[in-house]
Amino acid sequence: MRIRSPNHMRTTPLAIVLSSGLLVACATEPEAPAEDAIPSTIPAAETPSPASFPDVIVAERGGFIPEGVEYDRTNGRILTGSLSEGSILEIHPDGRVSTVIADPDLVSSVGIEVDEVRDRLLVANSDRAAFDGSSAGQAELAVYDLTSGERIALVDLAAAVTNPPDDAAYFANDVAVADDGTVYVTDTMLNAVYQVTRDYEASLLHRFDDQAGGPNGIEVHPAGYLLVARGEELWKIPVRDPSSAAAVTLPAAIPGGDGIVWSAGRLAIVSNSDSRVVALTSTDDWSTAEVAGVATFETPATTAAVIGDDVYVVHPTFEGDDPPSVSRVTFQ
């Protein structure tokens, strides 16, 4: 994600009382998913887009800075996080904005992931103040019932880091889920990826030891590895051997790599600095990749969601109170 530091006042959440949920302790060793839990196919495209979703949806208000976006097929709605308010919000086709989850423990909700199989919403909970140095930040995974909004768990990811440096800073950025329910979360400030088991025990799966861009968007590949956007690079991290993580050879750098999403068997990467979405494919198990399509947009965007056969990107407004928007992109 791209972060700037405007001062937005936190608005009062509209409504929903959450159960206290479960605050979970962390383990220190990664637990790989069982062999038979690795999915056999790349997730298919979403069901057809509802006719009520226009090409561009402009929110009725600004100030909430939606960095992450997801389409909830179960309930037929577009969900976003909020860097400034923390709440999980729904942006309706007519631009109305309503609160879905208002949890006082959510400081900056960044990446979000719908786990429809288990009726869960997974939220990377951070503190954007980490980017201006006024806070060491935080890295948490918040888990909610997708339909009711009740909190299931709140996992302290940073607690899984043994012997952190004195100047350690944390920022949980994006989240992905495997078919067996294992969750993976990137930490841009710590330059790391966490793993969270189905019992909500966290571990540090991998920490990059170079000075390249911090990990950002993340997806799970059915062959048992992660694909992670880092600056202008894409990295492959085998879950069972994270020490063998390596950069995917790309035909050209993709500056500002932010959110990534599977769409019709292709990996779409949002470039927040080049104002485009680059769709990639691979014929060698993601040692290398080729460009399969490019979609451009005018207003800076961060992440994407698949709605039916379409890819929509979210355009947050980092400065000022202009309303954010969500728009459909077309690949060429």
C-alpha cells in the first residue's frame, strides 16, 4: 500500500456491537499446511457481476481512506477497510457508505480477505502512525464472522517475533488464506510474512534480509507457495521451505507493486505509482512470468477485487476529504 499521513478525525461508528472475541497467544514456529490441504486449482473468477454495479462508484463521503477492498459474494457487497477510522465499511452501488464492523481495537484496517468457505472476514490491523515515526505501529490479524460481524479472534502477530531489534516497527499490510484455512499476512515495516494456523496461533514464516521494498500484496498459489509483491518485484515463498524464497523473473519491473489478486487464472498486480494493473501468467511454476494484459486508470489506486468476470480497483484519497471511489478496469 502507499501511505501518506493526513490528519483525519475519527468519526463515530454507525452501528454494530461486537462480541469480545478471542485474544490469541502466538507460537514461534511455522506450521505448514497438510499436503492434502493444498488446493489443486487456482481460484476461479467470481460469479457474474450484479447488474447494479456500475463502472465507477464514488463514495458519498471522504475521510475514511479505504486501502483494501474485497467483494463478499455471500452477501453481495463491496467491503473496504479504513486507514483513518479502522472500521470495515460497505460501499453500495449508489455510493452510500455504511459501517459493517465497528471494533474499537481496529486502528487502521488495511488489507482484508473474505474467507467464504468458513464465513470469515480477515483483517490486517495496523497503525498508520508507524509511517511518520510517531508510533512503532502494530501487526494484528482480526477475524470476524462474515455475516454477523462478531469478532472471532484477534491475533497479535508481532508477539511471534523473537528477539526483535530495539527499533522494530510493524505494519500488517495484506492478508491471504489457503484452502485449509491457514492465513498469511505481510508486514511491510518488519519486512516479513506471518503464518496463522486454523487455531489462531501465529508464527514468523519468513523475514527478508535485504533492503528491497517491504512485502505488500499477497496471494496463495495452489502448489503450496506464496506470491508476494515487494516494491517493483514479485517474490515466491514456498510454505514448506521459506528459506528458499526468490524473486520471480519478470519481463520488466512493476514499480509500486501493491495489491494482488487472482483473476481468471492470472495474477493481477496493482501498480500504485504507474496507475495500471498488470496481469501475469507463468508456465514454469512462477520461476518466471509473462505479461498477459495491462489495464490503466487515472486516479491512483492501491488494491483490487474480482466481481464476476471483472476486476475493480479502489482509489483512496490520502490527502483532503475528497471521496474515494471504486472502478472497473479493462485489460488490453
